[in-house]
Amino acid sequence: MRARRVAIIGASGQLGSALVDVFDGREVIAPPHRAVPFEDRDAVARLLDESHPDVLVNCSAFHHVDTCEREPERAFAINALAVDSAAAMCAARGVAFATISTDYVFDGTLGRAYREDDAPNPRTAYGASKLAGELLARRHGARNLIVRTSAVFGTAGTSNKGYTLIEKVLQQAERGEPTRMVSDMIFSPSYAPDVARAVRDLIDAEAFGTHHVTNAGACSWYEFVHAAFAKAGLGEAPLEPITYASFGNPTQRPMYSPLENTTFARAGVAPLGSWQAALDAYLQVRLVRAASA
């Protein structure tokens, strides 16, 4: 099935914006958050009843990890209970449902990249709330798509910060300001346009179930930023590797959480390229935008 009418909640963020772009040529319904807050059941119901989409894609989340630790009730309300409600309403209307999850559903102690069938064990309230959303969505029939991704980066700002981390540190480097980055937290970077293309293809293939969608490979935050500086011609910019423990942050994030995809081949979906190639693509878009500014 090629979804002709697609509703996207959370379309103003990095991944949501990229999804709007990849569904170009189809009917895309992408209301602003103020019009359809995901946790507002009545607003979501109106969206479904008025737009009659083939699929509803949820890119909305309460994803500030440290704040989730302080406000777990809010984290579960948005990342779990609202997902449950939306999945139920979609099932009742014959609408496919896709929701975005995270590598934080894992504890980071496995010692290798996590596959889709590895057992989750979240260490944070954020990860626990996202895992709860996955489990609640699955109870509403088979037409649910769960996409776990990691450290999404792109040219659109995030909903809670207004900027992307990579853009922030590149601007710091361009001003000659020093940057410190964690060197002992390993993950799989994910370029928003690449993730969006994969989500679109999974929806069109009706490849329901759980998928890991990240760019290939793994690195630390320090390695990621070091590569970005080098590729952007900022190799001399001051960049210091530090440990996560040196922050004194009590939140127990997963320290080794790369994701491995094992499902694309049987779904007929092309795998994502390397994170280095994705970084090249991001920097090229950044150059074009700077030239046209």
C-alpha cells in the first residue's frame, strides 16, 4: 500500500520536518502543536475524523532526558498514555499508526549493537516511558510501526531547544570558542532525511512491527563532533574529550547503545548509509543554506 494521505504529529521538529519533505507529492496533514497537542485525545480524534489519513505518524515526544527524571508523570502522559490513546483511535478507524521510539529503551550494557529482538531494559524515566509507549501501541492490533532511532540530527531545530546540537557546536567552532564533548558514550547517529525516507518506505511496504532506523556505524559524541569539524574545515577548532561522569549528572544514560537493523532486507527497504556519509550530506545542505541566506 502506498499511503496517499499522511497525518504527522510533531511535524515542526527535526524528523517531523524531514517526513513532510519525503512525502512531497502526497497529501500531508501536519498541524502545529498548538492545534493538535498529541496528549489531547479530543484533538487527535478530530484530526483523524476530519482528515481521514491512511496513516498517522507520531513524531511528538517529551524527550528532554533530565527533565523526564524530574517529571516522570509528564513523560508517561506524553510518551506512553498518549501513544496508547492514538494507537487505539487509529485501530478503531482502520488507520495505520507509526510512532518514533529510542535507543534509550536499552540499558547500554550488552557490549554490541542492539537488534530489534534484544530485550529492552531502560535506565531512565524517558526510556521507560518510550518503552511503555511501544508496548501499549502493540496491543491495538497489527498495523503499528515502531521506529527506534538514535541521536537524530538535521537542519531543523528541536522543539524544546530551537537548535540542533551539531549546529550549536559548529557555530561555537566558527567563533573560535572551545567545545567539550563526551568521549565514552557510544551511539548510532541518525540523519533526519535518511530516517524519514526509511520510515516512508516502511509505511509503504506495510512492514509493521519494530525496526531500528539509524545510519550505519557507531561513534562517541566526541568522534562525531571531531569528524564534523574536520569535514567543515574546522579541524583546528579547540575540542576536548571528556567523560560523562565528569558532568556529575545523576541521570544514568545508556553508555553503549548503537542500534543494528535486521529487518529491512525482508521488508524490501534499502538500508541507511554510514553516519559519515550522512554527516557529509548535512554539511552540504548547511553550506547551501548559508550561501542563500
